[in-house]
Amino acid sequence: MSSLGIFVYSELIAESFHPKIKEAIQVLLTALRFNNKAVAQIASDMVLLLSDHVDRLLDYYPEVPKKIVEVLARTLTSLMPRMTHDLGNEEKRLLLSLIACLGEWVMRLPKFMLVQIQEDGKALLHHVFNALHIAGGGQKSVVDSARLEQLSFAIFFRILISYL
């Protein structure tokens, strides 16, 4: 996983447009859901490392950054039901790594991408806040869209104020 992440990183720096960059990123994203927490942790770290090159990815592979955020949010959401017991250190590290990775990618994506409506009729930012809500201890089915939207705006507003 590390070698694959470093390969993609170096190819993006060199702007060599290797034909397998998209496939390598897909392998990293697939590894996030791997049952072995160490493999998923390394994949998460490599995806976080790639966030340094969001601009290049947007220029040459415009669909990839959005896909990365989608997969990170879905992975975080899907991991939570399996982790209903007390979390071990590896699981905590993986969840925190995924949350940090998701946050970093969201902060680097342009606003229009975050608010653009997806195929399911919801914005990408909705899926991000839903994943964060679930990771924070919320239940999947308890929060309806209107309540999640209110929470999203409240959190976004607090973040915005903190930067002013």
C-alpha cells in the first residue's frame, strides 16, 4: 500500500500522466474497507498524503477527488455498525485517521463540488456530515435529512466563524 501511494504521489508531482494512476487510487480506496485494520490504516494514510495534490487531480482527473470523498464518507459510515462494541486501539486509530483524511479532502475541494447534487438527490457535503454524525455516535436511521441539514449548517457556520 505504501509503495502504491508513493507511486501515485510521485507521478502527480512529475505530472507524467501514467495510465494506471486512476487504477492505483482505486486500489487504495478499496483497501480502506479491508478487514485488516493495519492495511486499511496505511491506505488511509496514503489517501491523506494524496490530498496534497488535489489541484493536479482536479486538472487531470476531475472525477477522482469527488470519488475519494464519496468513498471516505461511505467507508466511515459502513465501519460504524461493525464497531458497536468497545473500540480497540487499532480501530480507534483507523476511525480517527479516516475522519482526518475526510476532513482534509473536504477542506481542499472546491465549494461547488461539495454542494453539487449527486445521483441520489443529496449533496456530497450531506454525505460527509452524515458520516461524521454517525461516527460521532449518531444512529443511521434516526437523523432525517432536514435535521442533518440543520446540523450541517450549524457545524459549517462554526467552522467558518473560527477562520474569521
